[in-house]
Amino acid sequence: MKNGAVSLGIATLAVGVADFMLGVCLRGGTFDLVQLCNGLRAALVGATAGAARIEPFAAALIGFTCAIVAHGTKFLVESSGVDDPGLTFSIHGICGIWGLLLIAFCDADHGIDLLS
């Protein structure tokens, strides 16, 4: 089943799980709604390019990893002193590239075949 809406829905659901886990592990058990919204944006950016070509498990993988990548690059950008209040570089730049790379591996029909 390859349905773009289902894939994007699963990707954003995976981000909710990822953000909850990051909150418990890294932020001392607190839940941050702004971080959740940024993670949702990151998952949508990462999974949108191949939403109609990937399976739901791949959408969850892409969404989960894009949330982690977005949070990680947020700290790198802040520590470098760059002003990026909307996380535009982290979300649209890095997560977009990360999503395209993962789609190349996760596309069942035309992706990179790692098992041959």
C-alpha cells in the first residue's frame, strides 16, 4: 500500500513518539509543544518528497529520524551563534536533504537495492 496521505500521517505520528522520547531522555521528562511542532514540520518536509512512493514503515523511519536530526541541528545552529528562530535551515535544509537520501533507500520500486 502506497498512499501519500497515509505515509505522511504515519511520519507525523512517529515524530510524536520521537519527541516524547527525546523529552524524557534529554529534557528531564518535560514535554515541549514548540519542539513537537518543529518535529512535525521536520517529518513533513522529510517525507513529502516521496510520500506516494514509500511504504508506511519507511515513512515512520523517515519521520522519526527527521525529528532527531532537526533537534540535533537546532543545537548546532544555536551553538554556532547563527540566528534561526524558525529553524528554517534545520528543518527545510537539513531535513529535506536527509529525507531525500532516505527516500532513495526506502523506495520499494526504484530505490537502491541493498540486498543484492
